[in-house]
Amino acid sequence: MNRFFLLFIAALAVLPVLPTPEFWITQANYIGLYAIVAIGLVLLTGVGGMTSFGQAAFVGLGAYASAYLNTAYGLSPWLGLMAGVALSMTVAFVLGALTMRLSGHYLPLGTIAWGLSFFYLFGNMEFLGRFDGIGSIAPIAVGSLELRSGHAIYYLIWAVVVLSVLATQNLLDSRLGRSIRALKGGVVMAEAMGARTAWLRLVCFVFAAVLASLSGWLYAHMQRSVNPTPFGLNAGIEYLFMAVMGGAGSVWGAILGAGFVSLLKDQLQTVLPKLFGSSGNFEIIVLGLLLIFLLQYARHGLWPALTALLPKSWRGQQDQGAPASAPALPVRSRPALGQSLLSVDKVRKEFGGLVAVNDMAFEVKAGEVLGLIGPNGAGKSTMFNLITGVLSATRGVVRYAGQEIQNLPSRDIVRLGIARTFQHVKLLPGMSVLDNVALGAHLRGHAGVVRSVLRLNRAEEGQLKHEAFRQLERVGLAHLAHEPAGSLALGQQRIVEIARALCCDPALLLLDEPAAGLRHKEKEALAALLSRLRAEGMSVLIVEHDMDFVMKLCDRLVVMEFGTLIAQGVPAQVQQDPAVLQAYLGGL
Ligand code: ADP
Ligand code: MG
């Protein structure tokens, strides 16, 4: 917890003790309730990249569940809380499993659909009081203290806000959190590091739903009555406004956004009817315009725009750093040198009419560096994608250590010990180099959602971060560990990808053009690193255009042209091969 957080808590604690007018306490309570929902959206939308217009429905679930159980059966609000959370988790799980798969614009549309249906569901149920709702709900009691007044429930609301902040930050600062941050840029990289991205999306969704239902529970027992209006689509849109305006990338943005939007809306609701008459909801139009304006000039929201004004030393470090020492992670046993590790057998990939990989067959032996070369468009990257499960082969068999892997998803292939880099670098530019590398260690940790949220994962996290730092040292980039990955030169970013792949503890390393963009000295360092890895028993399959580099480093070469194998053998022999000279070297 940093100084800013402590200051924030101290300010919250003294606010009701000062002679603050009741009106402001009520405002603060509403802001707290909104903030809890918006913090869920930080994880779901801001970090995870899944836009939801339907969060108000979960607020409604939490509110109605507790309100109904309390008024119909006299259940205590605390039991209502548990029931509400259980209900929204279940509903979120089912809805999420159905809608989280939708891509592009279909996902937001799906959230609008269920946002609307819940509103009418609340409004049409006889036992929920139809559109009149439910009244005479009991206040929450803590021991013998009933939280009836705004002052009294204030502390509970803001305690939930603070806990939501902690839970979200803890989750983001974990192996799952790193992978969640990778979701936005597409799932290929996260899956290649072993993350189950469909599951992670569901985790974000359920997490956000639970926070929303907590807010609903507090609302129902503060207001002491509920009706469908605050849980409709309008409210869902406003929650999204709050998260996006405040800066959906950080929990503080959500709180700022909740405060900003609710205060502004209040002002607009008093000012606008005087100007335009009271027949329309003009404030939503003004808010919409403001959002568009904001997205033009401060795309990441108010919070990042504000913190950018602070001196760098106030902003703190990008990541938590790595402990100086930690117990080493277990290491995979390496296959015996010289035995066949990977065998590609008549593998074919067609893209429509184009045969990108034409019945390719070759083998990588344990402990060798095999170069896969060929002109641009020869099908080398496609071959990598077939081996690592990013693409599925039209036909053919890929075996790794004797096991057929051509039908396995990426995350299972990396688990077996094949790690890769990408020709088009796939790092998270805003995340620190260290955290990017630690993504590779995803499968070497085991902490799940609950342990991460409760911060019981610290020992393991220390090990993962330490391992990430060790791999950065190994590739010679430890001095850049805390820089944002996007600030590195492209050549260095490629080396970071190698460190990330090494973090997977592979037995076979697939490198797609790792030397592209490196300077001469850096290439020499890379060649030295790869030779060292080979000496340690690592097997490497490398695509590279720099012939000098390839000829010096590789034990054997496989040459492709138009998807087809045209030659293979030791470098000296391949260099003399007429077909190769014609197709490839001759063209240089
Ligand atoms: P290399 O890595 O050897 O330069 P690639 O494997 O990237 O070559 O591409 C081989 C051929 O397959 C190229 O003609 C390329 O345009 C085509 N190709 C690659 N990926 C796709 C895809 N997803 N859809 C259609 N064609 C593709
Ligand atoms: Mg390529």
C-alpha cells in the first residue's frame, strides 16, 4: 500500500467527523456506491477490454435479492448479502459463459440485451412489487448498531470501496492479473504463455458482477426501498461513463470518474431544466458529448491525464520489482541429447487456395540449433504457428517427445515445453519489462483467483518475479527491468520476448527472426546467448534472415520455398546446394 492510498483512507475517515453537512455525506455515499461498480468495470473493460453496458443489472440483482429475502422472510441483511452475491455469481457465470465468447461489437450488444431484460424482469415480477418495487427494507445492523443515517452507513460503503480497490489491485498484481492485462491485445500471446483466456474473461466478468451486487446490497439497505429504475440500461451506460471518463485503466480512475460524473450530473440536473425545460433527459446528452470530447483529448481518461502532471518521482515505480532472492522454481528435465525431440511429418496448411506449408517434414534433435530459412513468404512463420497450436494444420502430424501435438491448443503445447517468440513482437507496451517477462512464468505458478485476491500468493509471486529478473539478466537486459516495454528499441523488445519464452522453462525454443533490428554487437551477444543455451541442453528452432548469423550459429538448416522443403543439412552443405542458391541465396 502506498502513501497515496493511506492518505486517501485518512481523508475518508475524517470526512464525517468534520462538520460536513449531511447533504455532502449523502453525496459521498452515492459516489461510493457508484465507485464500487466502476471498479469492477476497471477490471472488465479497462484492463480486460470487454465493454459492458449491463452492470446495473447486477446491482439490481444484489439489491433485489436482499430486499426480497428481508421483507418476505425477515432474513437479516447479512444473509441477504450472501444470497445476493451467490445469485449474481451464478447468473454472471452463466451469462458470461454465453456472452464472453462474443467478439467485437457483439459483446457490448449482448450486454445491452441482458441489461434490458433484467430491467423488465424486475419490473414485471409480481413478488418483486412490479414497477413499484419493494419498500420497508430493514437497515443493516452491525452488532447492535443500526446503520440508519447517512453518517452511519458511510463507513460501511467506503470500507467496501477500499476493499474493492485492494481486491482489484491484488488480482491485477498476480500471475492471473498479468494474463488478464494481456487479453486486450488479442489472445494469441496469452494462450502461448499457457493462460486459459476464456476462463480469465469469465473471472473478470464474475468479479465485476460481484462488486456490482455488493453495491446493490448497500444501496437497497441505505435507501430502504428498491424499484427497477436505477437498474436499467441508462444506469448501465452511466457506470460505463464513470469508468471510462475517470480512466478505466486504474481503480483510482473509477473512483474519480464516479465522483466526477455523479457531481456533474447533479449540477446538470439543476441547471439544464432551467435552460431547456424539464421535458428531456438532457444531462445524458451533455455527458455523452463530454465523453466524446474527453476521448479526443485525454483518451485514457481523467486520472492518467492528472497523474501525468505529477513529477515522475511521485508516480512511483511501474511494478513491484523482484525480490533479491527467492527459492528457485522447479525445472523441467531435459530430453537426452541427440534424440528426436520434434518431428514434423507431412504437415500441410492451406489458406483458401494458397498452400502456405506444403507437406513439410523435418526433425529437431534434442540439443541442436536448427535454422529454418527461406525467402519472405516461404511459410516459416506459418510453420511456427502450426507447431505451437496457433493455427491448426490442414493435415499432417507434429510430434513432440513422441506425443502428437497437432490438435492441442497453444496453452497445452507450452506446458509440454515448447516456448516461442513472435515475428511481430507481442509485448504489452504499457507494462514493465519485468512483468512482461513474468508472463512467461504463468504456468510455473499455481495461485488462483482467491489466493491472488487475498494476497496469499506473495511467496510464489516473489519466485516468479525473481525468475523473470534472472532471465532478464541472462539475456542482458536486467537494467531495463522497470521500464515500460513499449519504450524499448524494437531489437531489445525481441530480446525481451526471448527472456519471456525462457521463463516458460522450455526444452525447445522457437525464435522467429530474433536478430531483426539488432545492431552488430547485439547480434553477437544474441549468438553467444543461444550458444550458451545449447550448451545447457536447450534445443532451438530459429527463423532468421541474417545468413552470416545463421551459418555461424546453426547445427543444421532446413530451407523452405513457397511452403515446400527444398533442402536440408549442415550449413556448409546447404550453402552449396544449387536449389538453395537459385531460390534463396542467389536472390540476395
Ligand atoms: P514467412 O514467415 O516465411 O515469411 P509466412 O508463413 O508468414 O511466411 O507466410 C506464408 C504465406 O502464407 C504467405 O504467402 C502469406 O501471405 C500467407 N499467409 C500467412 N498467414 C496467412 C493467413 N492467416 N491467411 C492467409 N494467408 C496467410
Ligand atoms: Mg515470417
